[in-house]
Amino acid sequence: MIDTVAAVVFEDSTFSLMARFEIDGVNAQQADVSSISIKAWDVDDLTTEVLDTSLDKTQVVYDTLQTDSRWSEDSTGYNFRYDVEDTVCASAGIYLFRVTVNTTGGKIPRMQWRITARKLEGS
């Protein structure tokens, strides 16, 4: 079972998906990752992906936990961050984002977010 993080954003806006993920109880690092990808769907049409791309692990996985101002979950920090472009949630609705990590040890952790994109006033 995949834990799902819920969040609210505005349509046509950029936002970050962040998480702390572990492999065998240890915070994952770039060397643990052989490939990483992200997919997203509008939940009203799960047959059409609004995002489907491979990610560069050096751009989204951190070897040390990050505790900058973007992270408010706890004081421990995150080791994964993906910045979603404003074109992905182009209209109000609910979107499902799923990140799949293929590890060098064969484990396949998954992270999932349910994002509600609210309509901007006047748009």
C-alpha cells in the first residue's frame, strides 16, 4: 500500500512535491537510485496522463536531509523534491501524482500525492 499525501494548490501554479523516503529503514541517497520517474493523472480521467517523465536523480534526490523553509512537516527534513511546472495542473480539479524509484538493490519504493488544484479567482 502506498501512503498518499494530500495538498491544495492553485491551478496554473508551480509547486513542489517533497518527501522523505527510505530503503530498508535508511534514508535513501542518490547512489541508491538507478532510475526515477513521475506520472500524474486528472482523477476524472485516469486513462490520460498529464505528466509522464523520467527524472534526473541528481536533481530530485538529496544525499542529506533538507530542512529549508519549504518543508514544514517536521524538523527532520526531506530527501526528495520535484518542482511541478505550472502547466501540469492547468485547470481546477484533483490530480494524482506517483513517483516510482528503481533502486540499485532491487526495491521499488513509490510515493504518491493527491493534489487539489483550486480555481484562481477571475480566471
